[in-house]
Amino acid sequence: MGRAIKNRKTRRVSGQALTRRRRRELEAMAALPDQQIDTSDIPELPPEAWEDAVRGRFYRPLKQAVSMRLDADVVAWLKQLGKGYQTRANIILRERMLAETKRA
């Protein structure tokens, strides 16, 4: 984890540049091995806290516009429930993709 933080670029949140002192402090913290970081004020969550956790809940894959030629009856079937037929097609394709990658 320490390496990922070291390589991450910092960005200004407040719109103000970091002072030299603050930059040195941040660089010193990033250089610390994980074992030397005091996390005593951040207790670990008990197992019960993870019971309702959902992996990937806020994950939104990057969308790409494509042009596909589909059979007319397939498009009609997708559109029969109304708005959102492209989303339905994406869900069907994603489920199939995941099923096939699990088998491989």
C-alpha cells in the first residue's frame, strides 16, 4: 500500500499550492513503511460490520459507443419493455461475459 501512495500524484483541493514544509511532511509520511504508520486511532471494523457489504457497489465501467447490426426481432424484444433497451442489452452481454470468464 505504501508504494501506491508514493507514486500517486497529489492535487490541490483548496486551490492553494503546498508549502515547502507541508510537502516535506507529506513526502516523509509517504516514505514510511506501512508497519511504522500509527493506525491506533483508526480501529479495525468488527466482522459484523462487513455482513451487508457489497463489492463494486459504486463501480461504473467506462462506456463506449458502438454501432452493431442486430436482428430486428432481437431489437424489438429488447425494446418491448420500453426505455432502457441498450442498458438491458449491456446487462445481458455482461452476464454472458462473466459466465464465460468463470468457466475459463
